[in-house]
Amino acid sequence: DSRVSLNYPPGVFSSPVLVQLKVQPVDPSLVAYLKTQQDTSYPVVSTSPLIHVKHPSIHPFQKPVTVFLPCAPQP
């Protein structure tokens, strides 16, 4: 999804690290369930993909990482 953006500023890791990123849409059955429950997270879940970021745990983040996800505006 080209609407997803990650910002890793310089110095996030103390050495080079391979980071795996997986973007996947939300399961339609979960969206339908949240809608029937009038869950407050429905507008976010129904328009935003799921992000799975994986990196070696021996390399903790040294600085904040920003993840930008598409989200429908609240009325």
C-alpha cells in the first residue's frame, strides 16, 4: 500500500539492521464484526492496513520511529 510510510531517522539503530515490513489489509470479516458492534475503532480498522515490522530484538530502537497509516477523517 503506497499510502503507508515509515520514517526511520538517522541513529535509530546503533549498527546496520535488516528490517522486514509487511503490509496487509484488514480481514473483511473483522471489519463487518466491528461495524455490527458499533466499535469506536471501526473507522480506523475499516480504512487502515495492518503493519507488521520485524527486526532483531538485540537491536532496540534508539529513537522514535514514525508510522503513517491512511485513515478516514472523523466526521
